[in-house]
Amino acid sequence: MDDFLKENYLLLTHSVELIAAVTGLVLYTKYKLTAAKYFILFLVYLTVCDFIGGYTWHVHEKGFLKFLVGTIIEKNFWWGTSYWTIGAILFFSFYYHKILQKKLSKIIIKFGAIAYLIFSITYIAFSGNAFFNKLFPVLGVLGAIIIFICTVFYFIEILQSDRVLTFYKSLNFYISVVIFIWWLITTPLEFYDVYFTYEVGDVSTLDLNFRILRWKIYLLSNIMMYSIFTFALIFCKPEKEYIVN
């Protein structure tokens, strides 16, 4: 099972991502007048970026990217931090700024995202080569806090409106529930990750067991997330409250 996971991790992850992105593109006309069109484009963005991030599987002496061995981009920590840890947080801040209706909520999210971006750039600038060699738990945790704020604001608005009667038909409801749960599950891994080594040839049994557990958690979380996104895009209908120009 562990060998299967290791050998097919990318295939399984890319498959569920691709299915969600393609589903979104096929149904783009359905949502093109709503904020959901940005979410569909985001799914395409994630699929492309995650595919690019898989380049590290070919960075070894027998891989076609062997010329990257020993360079600062041999590992893809820099890429993951850029497009996901920072990029995804900024996107969801933008998205919820679009769909939330209360002015105060919009202001909090807007300035929270700006502060997060400034802090991230500053933190990375002073981290030296660490940007290319490890994850930054502090950015992951702060990003998770922003996600929780966005989703909680959305849930509060739903509960205070008539939309609570038809919440199960709302694409934004499924998006909010899924990303809330995804970040809740994966954020703790950011803390444990710093205690384990990822150097080739220096992997203890404890390191290996953690890496396998980490792969399983991320894989199952990703399958859950993208599968629900796919279902929601098909099942839900455009909401007139979220019509955008």
C-alpha cells in the first residue's frame, strides 16, 4: 500500500485536480456571470501549478532534470510556498471579498490579505536560502487563520439571511466547508514537518513513517476536496446574489 501510494501519489492527485478543473471549464458558461467563474479559473491555475511542482520527481541522476541536482531549486519548497501557501490565500481573500456582502467583513479580509502578503514577502526576504529548502510553518498558520476568517464570515452571513434555507444548493457553501476542513486537517502537519529531514540518503525510519503518513493525509484530503468541488460544480446552480461584472 505504501509503495502504491509513493508510486501513484502524483497520478492520483493530478487526476482529481484535472477532473475538477475540466468540469469547471465545461460548466464555465453556467457560472460565467457569477463570482464562481474566478473559482473555476483558480482550479485550472492549481492544476497547472501542481503539475509543474512535480518536476522534483525527475531531479535525480537518472532523471531528465538531473541538471538541477545540487541547485537551489532542486526541491520545490519555493514553488509550493509561492503558488499555494501565498497564492491560494490571496485568491480566497479575493474570492470572499467578492461574495461577502457586509462591508466590515470585506474590509477586514482586504487588509488581512494585504498584511499577509507584506509579511510573507518580508519574512521570505530575510530567510535567505531557507525559501528553497523548507516550508514556513508561520506562513501556513497565518494563511489558515485568514481562511478560517473568510469562511466564518461567510457562514455568519448565510445564517443571518434567507439563503440558509437553500444552503445545500450553494457552490460557495461547499467551497467554504471544504477549504475550512482541508486547512484544519493539514495545518498541524506544518508544525511536525520541521522535525524531520528530507535529505536523500539520510532518512531515518521515523522520517520515512512520517513522510508516508504525510502523503496519505494530503492525498486523502486532496481527493476529498477536489471530488466535492467537482460534485458541487455539477449539482449547484448560479446564485443571483453573486452576479459580478
